[in-house]
Amino acid sequence: MNPIAVALWNPIVAKEYRSRMRTWRSPVAMTVYILLLGGLGWAIFSSMTFSARNSFNTGQAANYGQGLFLYLVLFQMVLLAFITPALTAGAISSERERQTIDLLFVTKLPSFSILWGKLLASMSFVLLLLLLSVPIFSLVFLFGGIELDQLAAAFLVTAVSALTLGIIGIACSTAFRRTLPATVSAYGAAFILLAGSLLFGLLFPTDIDPNATTAPAPPAVTYLSPILPLLTIGTNGPINNFGVRNGNNNIYPTGGTGMACSTTPAGVQSCYPIGPGKGIVGGPSNPVQARGTTIPSGLFSGWQYWQATVTMQLALSLIALIVGAILLSPIRRLPWRRRTAAPVTT
Amino acid sequence: MIAVEQLTKIYGRRTALDAVSFEVPRGEIFGFVGPNGAGKTTTLRILAALMEPTTGRAFVDGADVTMQPDRVHERLGYMPDFFGVYDQLTSAEYLDFYAACYRQPRARRKKITDDLLELVGLSDRRDQAVDTLSRGLKQRLCLARALVHDPAVLLLDEPASGLDPRARVEMREILKELQKMGKTIVISSHILPELTELCTMVGIIDQGRMRATGPVLDVIRQLTSGRRLRITILGQREEAVAVLKPLPMIHALSALNGAIEAEYEGDDATAAAILQALTAAGIKVSGFSQLEGGLEDAFMRATEDAP
């Protein structure tokens, strides 16, 4: 085997697959996942048919499709945010608790391979869940209103976010000797990634430059959250008034006032400013409104939201992976510190 | 094969190892004896490149454990004192997994697994789930695991702890088999009888310090100063004691189950002289034997004067 194949496919992956798939937990997890996602899809579908019976409009089918899609991608993301840390947070710490880790350290597998094998095995299960959800997402195409590239982008964002959560979970698992603190910190990290970064946008919104010709964008930290790109992909519309300071607003001093894109089953048109004086009253507060799904200004100006999110999350994953690899080694040593022979006392 | 030079390990303010040195030549079985907490596991973990010494060096088959841990792992099979097994795997899969971790080619792994299961007597349990094996069988499987890459050196940390007498004897038989195969073996233990019979060399460690090291008989002689005789007399016990007491080489006399035990200083010729003195005085000696000082005795003496 060539070195890349060896690095990618190591015995840990095969062993993890084997032991994971031999328990009853995996089929149960898959079934529950499908039932939850399918159940939500069914619930939205029936509420739509109910409202459609009252006022049927042929042009609205596409909106139903978008609404269903948006709910499903967001729900899938939240589900994976619960599942992934559980899959990875015990990966290394459980080996420590079971006292099997030393047996791996004395083999020819480098520490990084152990980490990578564990990650690959856990993430394959997440990928399996994502693939299982494809038939449910195909329902959306019954209604139309969603293009294939939107679906692909949404799945990419979801998969990369799950990968990031997985790697953070593994890093937590190497940092803590016990599974419980590792799991708690991995869930904490998942919460920060999904919601904390959005909260940052609310607490420290971008100041509006009254002379700007482009619309203000939320602070770059908020792009870490997969929620923003999923909203833009699902609604095919811009993010306005989230994470942006509203200058002369006395009632909402920090501006922002939460997600402007409230997502009704009716779909796209739900992105509107909700704080008083936002874009409607005019003045210096928000001179230009964003259009389209690109980031209007700031560090990632001109990028799609999903591109910014994927880039930032991959960077974060890389950092977490390196930290994890350093922490895992039985003799913790920074990679740039050379091995030196211990002095012999006389 | 194994060389340990002035190995010191300090945890915070506690010195776990204090300038420990010893050598184990190729093909020897080295018994590493000491009470719990003496530093045996720390030494073995440093030898297995799982821990760095504070100072000092250690070599396994010429490879420095701090500088070349990969080469050390290639040459070394390690069995820790406490270890777990993976559930949901059979014995054969368990060994195959570790053989793969040691980068053994797929074509050879089946043969390695079969041979090792045969060696440790688990061939009939190859498809049994590992976590359902008894402790003794798990211990044997773990020993087989340490051998998947055919290492020249084996480090076994308390391989017989928690085993019933039968399992212990079986483990000893396997180790003898391995010695015949030319492996250098280091066994740590706090149970002495199992080592006396098996080991060719011994090291006694206590409170992080090496008290004695070398071939088993040398260490026993070195530590148990004075040799002992058991003399059985037909009647005339008082007369015999009266003859023995004034002899300059006799240190102490004691009565034991009708026999006399005499501690003396000297060699075989001295023992012959003692027998001669007895018969010359007309004492009827029916039994006269030299008692070897045991490892246990040596160990007690080595550790009693510890600070």
C-alpha cells in the first residue's frame, strides 16, 4: 500500500467498523435518526397541506418546497450537533479508561494514525446518517423551488460542520482523561459553534459606516456557525440586520435584535427587519440592504456564506486536529521540540 | 539486550526511581522483584518508551528509548499490569488487529494468529468473544498479543497477578517455551516463588532503588550472608549442641522439628569439617544437608534495611 492509503486506512478503522456495527446501538441510532427527520418532514408536509386547503395558490408549491427544505436542513444540523460529540468524545478517553491505549502506543501506529483512525470511523457513521437522509430530502423536489446545487451546498455545510464537531470532540477526548468531562466539553464546544458564534454577532455587532456603499455584514466570527449559511441557502436570500449595530435606536441599543430571517413555511419572503427604524425609517442606521446570498462586506466580502463557513470550520478543524495529535502522544512534546537524550547523572 | 543506566524518574516531589541501573543479556529471564510501589512499573514503562525518564538512559537491543521509540517498539513486546480488551471482537480478530497495527502483511497475519493461539493454548477459543474469556485466558491472549511482531524482548508487568495456581503454572510453561525460542524476558512480580524457578537473573528494587542485581544464585549468596545446615541426630541432641557451639565457624544454632539448624560461615570444606567434628565426638548423625538461602530470604534482607 502506498503511504497515503496507509495513512487513510489503518487497522483502527476496520476494527471500529466491526465493533460498532456488531452492537444493537448503531441500527437503533440510524432508525431513530430517520424517524425523527422523517417525522419532522411529515409534520411540516401535513401542516402545509392543511394551510393549502384553506387558500390554495398554485404558485406557492415552490415556497412549500423551500420551507420544508429549510426546516429539514436546520433540524438535521441540530440532530448531528447532538450525535457527533457523542460519537467522538469517548474515542480516546474510553481507550484510556479501558486501559487499552498503551497497547496501541507500543505498536508501530503513530499517534496521529490512532487519532485519524478513530475520527474516520466516527465520521463514516455520520456520513452514513447523511446518506440515509437523502431520500427524505428528495421529497423536497416534489414541490420544487430548490435546486440541486442548494441541496449540495447545504449537505456540504452540514458535513463540514459535523466534521468540525467530530474533530473538536476527539481533541476534547485526548485532552481529558475521563469520558464525562470530554463529552461535556465537546457539547459545550458544539453549542458555542452553533449558537455561541451567533450570540457573538448579537452582542458585538458590526458598526455601520454611513458612507459605505455596500451593506453591512455580521462580524466574521458568526460565519463559524452553520446556521447562517444554511439560512441563506434554504431561503436563497440575504441575511439582513443580524449582527449589525443599529445606530440611533434607543429601544434596542445593541441593535441586531436577532435573526431577521424568520422562516415561516411560506418560505423566502420572510427575511425582513424586525427592530423599529431598521431600514424602514431610514437615516444612518442601515443605508444599504444586502441582496443575494453573498457576504456584502467585511473580511469575506463577495464570498458566499457557505464558503466562508466551510473555510473557517476547516481551519478550526485543522487546529483542533493538531492540538489533539500533540495531546494524544504518551510523551507530550511539541512537534518542533527535538528529542534529546536525558542526561546521565553521575 | 537491555541496558538501564542511572535511570531516575521524579514525579513532582516524589522520586519514583533513583539512579536505577541493570543489564539483561540476550536470552535471559530477568525477574524484577519489589514490593508494590517500588518502581517496577515505572521502569518497565520507560523501557517501553511510554514515559520519559527525568535523567538516565535505557536501551533495548541497542535502541535508545527516548531517542528511538519506534525502533524500541519494533523489538519489544509489552504486557502491562492492567489492561483491557475490546468487546465485540473474537480472540482471532483481536490478534489480527494488533498484528495489523504492527504492520504485519495481511498474508502473514492468519498464520501469526493461528500460531500464537496455539502457543498460548487458545486455539479452541479463536471465535470466542474476547470480553467473555476468563482472566487467566485474557492474560494468555495478552501475552500472545505482545508476540504478534515476533519481538526479541518481552516486558511482562505482573503477568501472573490475579491468576489461580493452575493458570500460573500454565503461564510459567508458556514463558519457558518462549525462553527456548531465544527471547529475552523481563518479568516484574511481587510474588517470589513463581520467579525463583523461572528466572536466570534477578533484580531487587525497593523504594525506587536497586538493592541487588545479577544471576539468581549470586544475588541470594550476596544477600544471605552465612549458609545453613540441617543436621539430624539419633538421640544425643545435647551432646551434639555441646560439640557444635564452641566451633568458631558456627554463628547460631536452633532446634527445628527434632533437627538442628546451624548457621555457619564458610564453604563446602567448612561443612565437611563440621560433620567430621560431630562424628569424631561419637555423635550418630543420620542426616546432614545444606539449605540454600531462598530468593524470599534474600528479598527480605534486601528490603529490611531500607530507610
